[in-house]
Amino acid sequence: MTAPNQTPTVFRGICKQVLSGDAITIRSQPRTGRPKERQLNLSNVTAPRPARRGPGNTDATADEPCAWASREFLRKKLVGKEVLFTIETSTNTGREYGHVYLGNDIATGENVIETLVSEGLVQVRRDNLRDSAAKLIELEDNAKAAGKGKWAPDASSQVRDIIWSVESPRVLVEKFGGKPVPAVIEHVRDGSTLRAFLLPDMYHVTVMLSGVRCPTVKLGSDGKPDPSLAEPYFEEARFFVESRLLQREVTIVLESVNNANYIGSVLHPNGDIAELLLREGFARCVDWSIAHSHAGAETLRAAERSAKEKKLRIWKDYKPASMGSVKDKDIQGKVIEIVNADALVIRMPDNSTKKIFLSSVRPPRMENKEGQEVKRTQRVRPLYDVPFMWEAREFLRRKMIGQKVQVHVDYVQPASDGYPEKTCCTVRLGGVNMAEALVGKGLATVVRYRQDEERRSSQYDALLAAEMKAQKSGNGMYGKKENATVKVQDCAGDLVKSKQFLPFLKRIGRADGIVEFVASGSRMRVYVPRETCLVTLLLAGVSCPRGARPAPGGAGTMEAEPFGEEAAAFTRDLCLQHEVQIEVDSMDKGGNFIGWVFLGDKNLAVELVAAGLSSMHFSAEESKYYTALQRALEQAQKARKGIWKDYVEKTPVADEPAAEAEPTERKEHYKSVVVTEVGEECRFFAQSVDKGQELETMMEKMRAEMAANPPLPGAYRPKKNDQIAAKFVDNEWYRARVERIAQGQVSVIYVDYGNRATIPVTDCAALPGMFAAAPRYAKEYCLACVKMPKDEDMIKESQLALSEDVLNREVELNIEYRDGLEYVTLRAAGQDVAKGLVEEGLLMVDARRDPRVRELVADYQAAQDRARREHKNIWQYGDVTDDDATEFGR
């Protein structure tokens, strides 16, 4: 501190802190290191003693009347300002007494002691008072006469009721509800830990700044902070905060609780101190509390990045994490495979493939009741045996497979412990961070890192927030649902199991499935959800070249046949992890099923033949798809595609009859029907209006017969596929067909209406013969040229909308084409029902390549384009259709 050459000696300094109404702490201007400090007690006066918290478990002292008012008056006048002071006397213990002035010199400046006395906030010590201080007696007498300060009639009531501790800190946090609370900072323990009084309720709280941590100091053997154990920049960070906040008026937002300390943000009129600490290199972000920060995680991360780039203070030795061999940090690609729940394979614009991992996300693991990971002691199929792994994979598959995504490379995890290098990325679909969505569903957890770990997701804070939300909502693995796994019967290579499933798969016709693995162009593994079985399926009717494969007995590798690898890539790109339908015809001696795979209206066998990647097997002549295969074969040979590149066309025989030309024009023959049931995948049942009276007559006769000859309850034992009489909820008899029987319950479909129900066996009876031969009055149809969206929630909305439009209403129906079922268009009040739903973004166009419906598809496509532009329903996040552009390998 500097001292001018005057008598008395005048010193200059900054008032750091007001201890009470008669004592202050003054510091010098900072130059090198922490500035020097000295305590100055005001001469000739005594102020009321403020309350103090008792050490340990001892009781706290109470305020003397007007102690807080005295201290606050002096605090508001002096703290943070430059003052002049003189030393009048000092004691043997080193305590100094003197005078304090505000102004440029002591002659014209304000005498702070006189101001305090005149306001009645201190009492003059009249014993041994020097002549130079006689004025103080006059000022005190005037204050007493005016009833100021401690001389006021109500002075005894000016005592604070301080709440030194709260039994339940979280209750206090909830009381303030995240609102800013006025406060005065009383102590700075380190740059990110402060003590304060919350006003006006006088709660005494210790607040740790949300989202940041400054250098700290450890306690020595005496239980006090030991400067030798301080982290680098501890003193600088503490002084940085003291010089700006100590005994300043701020607002505090209490956001959470950690033990007995509060987590919160301290807001000064000039901004958030946490952000300023980060920007100046005095603090680092901490993951565990950053989500609570009032400033927002992104703001704090940006401030930290700025300090790192400038290498300020604690970041002076900072080195950015290496990105390895990555050249482009932002890429686009088409998702072709989901690997479990944290990795995916994308096809790049140059047609190459790349495996990437979701940044900072850990897929579900096998854990015991204590949450510890279980070591695998036997062969485990993670997708099916690890709880929630199937749900996680399916969530990503349904959303992303076949979709174009935006990829931002966050970091590269180097190879270690035998594991290869990992490229970890943030993957977005239509602007949605898929890792965040996965975590938010409770189907993955967020990886916790060391505080100095740079390799993490660029959206790490959003992931933490999503995980916290999932925990609070009880989603996924945080819910009450037991860790259920998917029970799958693996029929691959198991002849006995395959024989058990063969009758079921043949009887149900087309079954929904998911292609899990493609071994070659015509060989794949398919999961069938309905039967919960995993089967190996060989395509019927085609002979496909094989790719490279292990030789029998493990003796090396057999070379690929010509176009074998291309055929496998074609099948893999077309259907790997896509939802398909399979139709099983038979089984070979190895337990492999032989049949057909359909992707919408595409027959995979036909597509392979049409692409010149497969020839037609002689067995195709006996199949119902022979004509389509033959036509595809002729087109591939004519175009000399693939295996037919050297094909020489045979000279046609003159007397061969010309093939019958296919119809190319759409025909309209609308008839009136009543829709009685709406099912899945745009399917529905309808009755002909012309047959309405006939149905009513038949039902009246049947019920009369059942009433005249009532069946004995329980006497009839129905079998699967039997046509029976069954009661409905209205207790009336209807014709029905048995679909399933289990534990005394019978699942039936009411054949004249199309609805299904599960009823007790006592509500079943033999159908009188006179009614068994009558035709079924409800027929199943499917809407032509449209399909349901892939998202499960949107499927429900679409089904509901279709039901509202047509269920139990008379509409007009026109058959457009047949493919197993009859595919139709419906008109209600003269308007095309399917087109209306497409225009509302509730259905998608199924672009069937059939000349008869070319104009219809174009009309639907225009409606879909309008829905997409207006972001209606399924299009709210952008384009969700498959991208078949050539740069993605199509």
C-alpha cells in the first residue's frame, strides 16, 4: 500500500469487506500475486455486534439491535471503493484503529466515522476521548435527539432472525422454484463456492456454482486450508470472484442440492459469474451439475472453449484431442445396418460403407440386482439375451434404416486392448439427435468421463438432460418393468425345431419378418415376430451365384462365383434389417426353409432375376410366380445384365403363339359396400350393400334355430380353423372361424363382419349345417397404392383416421388389382378416401409400377408432395421416405 508524505500519514486502498459497523478490511491494488490486506477498526466508536454462527455444535450468537443496519450502511457506502485512511493507534496484538475518508483528500473528503455517528449507527466511546474527536459527542447528541438508528424508539426490534441451517435443503430449493432470490455474498471459499444471506428471509446458505469448478485448496492437519496444498490458480480465481462479488448485492437461483450445499447460479447485474470464470480460464465445466445451470450448458461450454483456444490460465498447456485419420467432420450417408444399439453402418456418397458409433452412449448391458455388469460365462446373443437391447435396436432400426442422415464426427477413440479404432459421431435424422432420442426412451445410458476428457459428444449436455428426464419418467430400463429379454427359438441348422415350425409358417401364408443377416444373394436369416423364431430362408425359384465363403473343414476360403458378391450386396442393400413378408413353401434336409421374400409389392427373387444377378431354377415352373420370373429373366437377358452379359438371344420360332398382352388401362366399376372392420396395414373388411337384406334374413333364421335347439354350454370342443357359432358381447350368435385356442379361451373371427374376439369355450357351439354353406358376407380388402408409415405412434393415428372415415359407413369400392388380396380404392361422398389421408400426411404412397394405376399413383404422389411441403403429421420432421438415389448404391 502507498503512503503519501503527509502528517498524519494517509494511506490509500480498496475496501474489500465490512466486518461490522466499526471494522473493515482494506486491500491494496493487485500487482504481482494476491494484494496485501489489513483490518482497520474505527477510532472512538463502537458498533452493535452482528450475529455469529457458533463453531461446531455450539449455539449461534444473536444480533445486537441495529447491528445489521449499521453494517449494511457501511457496506453500501464503502465496499469496492477506494478509501483514504489514517492510523491513529495500534495495540500490542496488532489491532489498528484509525479514520476512514471518502474523497480525494482527508481535508475535503467525507469522514466516515462522523457520518456513522450522525446516523445513530455507532456509539461514541466517551472515556479518554481526544479533543480532536469532541465533534463526535455533538453529533451523537443530535442523533439521540432525532431518534436515529440505535437511538430510535423501536431500535430493540431491529434484530435479524437468521436461519443458519435448513433441515431439508431440497424443500428450500422447491420453495423458491427456480426464481432469482436477492442475496448478499458473505464469504468466498474458492472461486466456485460462496456463502450468502438470502434476503429478506435471512437464510444462510453455501452455494456451489452450477456447471463449473474452480481450483481448490485442501485442508491441512490443523483442519484449516493449507496454501501449500492449493491447486494452481486457486488464489487468482478466489480473488477474481472476491473483487467482483464479495459483499455485493446479487441474485441467486437455487437449482439443486449436493449434500448440505446448494447448487445454483449467482447473477450479477453484469452477468453470470460462472460464465465469466470459464471465459477467463479460471474454471472448467463439470458434467454432474451443468444441466442445472441458469446460463445453459451450451453457453458455459462455449465460454470454456474460448478459454481453451486462447490457452488462458488453467488451460495454458491445453492440447486439442486428435481426430485421427478423419478428414471431413460433417458427412451424409444412408443407414444400411444398425449394429446392436450404439453403432450403425452407413453408405457414403461415393458408395463406400463406414461403421460409426453414437458418441458418449452406452447400450444396455447385462447387470445384476446391484447394477454391476455381469461377465459372460457362456455363449450370449446380445441382441436377444441382454435386457432392452432388442428394444433399443428396434427403436433405431424403425427410425433410421434406409434413411439419409447427417453425421458430425465428434472424436475418434484410438485402438486399444485389441479393439479397433472407433469413429464416434452425433447422428441426426430430420434434425433430431438420434442418440438423445434413444437415451430419452430409457434404452441407453450416457458414458461418464473424467473431467479432463476431451473425447465426448458435442451434444453431451443434451444427452445428460435426456437421461435425467428418462429417469424421472420411468422410461425403458428405468421403469418398473422387469428386465425382459426376447425369447427367440433359433431354428438355424436345427432340423427338429424347423420341422415343428414348418406347418405354422406354411399355414399362415405371408408372415411379417425382419431380415437380420444376409449370407448371399438368396440366403438370409429372418426373424419372424409372430412365431418368435429365427429361421434361415433360401429364396425359391432362383439359382443365385455364391460369394466367397469358408471351405469345408475350415481349409481356407472358396473363391466367389462370378457376380456372387454383387448379388449378396444387392440383397443386403435391398432388405437387410428391413421389414419384409415371407411365404414359406418347403424345407430342405438341413432345416433351412425355402420360400419367397416380399418388400411391399416387390418379390426379391424377381428383383434378383431382373437385375441379372440370378438365373431361374427349374422348380419355379411349379410356383405361382413363374410368369413374373420368366418376364424378369427375359428382360435381363435382353439387356445383357449381370450374368447375362454374354447372352446371345435365340431366334424366335415363327409359329409360337404371342403372349397375351397385359391390361394397361384402369377400369372403374364402383360398387356400394359397408366397411365393418378396419385392421392393420390398410386392410379392412366390407359387406356388399346388395347382400345386406340377405345377411339379415340368414342371421334371423340362424338365431331362431339356435333358440329352438339351444346348445349345451361346454359340450362342444372347437378346433382350430373350425367354422362355428359364437356369441359376441351382445350375447347373440354369429358365424365365426376359430383362429386359436389357449387355456379355455377361443380366439375367433366373425366371418360375416371381419372383427375378432377372444371368448370362453362355453360361448362356442356347433354351427348348424344349413348355415355352414352360406358364403361369408364380409370380405377382406386392402387400400391400393398406399401404405402405413413406419413410426408406431403414427400407425395408430393413421388407423384411427381411416376408421373415422369409413368404419360402419356406406362407401363406394373399386378393385384396382389383385396380389393375393384385392387392392381397392374407396370413395366417400365422391372423394377418394386414401387420397385424403395421404394429403393429411397420415398415409404414404406405395409407388406400384403397374401401368393400370400409373395415373392413380401420380395423383396420390401429388397429394403426398403437398403434405410433405406443409409438414403434416408423418412429415413433421421432414422427408421420411427411403432415399433411392444412385449415390447410395441403388
